[in-house]
Amino acid sequence: MREEFQADLNEVSRLLVTMAEAVRAALRKATSALLTADLKAAESVIEQDIQIDKIYSQVESKVADTIARQAPVAGDLRMVITALHISADLERMGDLAEHVAKTARRRHPSPAVPAELRPVFKDMAEVADQMAEKIATLLAKPDAEQAAALEGADDAMDDLERRLFQVMLDDDWPYGAETAIDGALLGRFYERYADHAVNIGGQLVFLVTGEPVDNQN
């Protein structure tokens, strides 16, 4: 029975790592579409979000099946419930990448962001990519200290969002309200992507230590 339960956990872990890698690739491609007005890349992200949703459903089904068959308690139950929370955050990260891609598609053939904002979005994308990469690594090999460190990367993302607003609220901003609204929404998508990454870090800390982390966004 114990070997069967461990096999179930290994399968859930594999699905979560696959999902984490997929949401990382999705935002990388969506950012490329955003900055280069690449319609094909934008549409690819939108289409591939269906695959992320399918993996999410597989995790849900596997967790429900495992609970029904194994009736886990204590630490074992914590493992499967944590996996469910993590998969929900990963699914939302995929949705946020899709939102970025949809913005790029809507503004095509023009770039969705003007030249003045591109350096900020490149930096935001880099922070998000590093966080997503760390999550994939930690899902394969959980480490409470490294998971908690994701909070620091989220602070960097918050600083970049403030920088974005400084540019758009400057008296010399020449692009009008529509472009500023797009910029604000896009900044929010990246900021929320990072927030969900921090949530996953908190869940991993809880998984390793059994101590809840109050950082849910």
C-alpha cells in the first residue's frame, strides 16, 4: 500500500513539474510576442493554454483518486492537498501568460507596448522567468529555504511595477490613455504571475516544515 501511495505522489510531482515548465515557457513566448508583435507566438501561447488546463485537471483527478484509495492522514494528507493548491496557482500563472499573449494579439500589427516601456517589461519578464525556473526545480526537489526566498524576487517585481507607473504617469507621456491602460494591465499580469509563484513557495515551505506561511495573494 505504501509503495502504491509513493507511486501516486511521484506521478503528481511529475505532473506539477511538467506544468511548471509549461507556464514558464508560456510567459517567455508571450513576452516575445508582446515585445516583437509576433502574432504567431501570441496565438501559440493561447492555444497551448488548453494543455496547461488539461494537466491541471489530471492533477485534480489524481489527487482525488489518491485520497479516495489511500485515505492519507497527517503528513501524507499534507502532501496531496499541497499539490492541489500548487496546481491551482500554476494554472492561474498559465492564464496570466495567456492574457499577455491576447494583449499582443489584440494590438497586432503594432507592438503592444511602446519603446519607452520595453526595458521595464523585459526586466519584469526576466524576474518572472527566474521565479518560474526556481519553482520547477523546487517541485522536483523541495527546499524550504529556497522556496521562502521567492518572496524577495516578488519584491523586485513590485519595484518594477512602480517603475512602470512612473514612466506612464510622467507629464511627458506621449501615447495617451489607451496605451497607458494596456501598460497598467500588462504590469498587473506580470505582478500577479509573481504573486502566484510566491504562493507556491509558501506551499512548499508548508510541505517541508508543516508550518503554514501567511503569504497567500
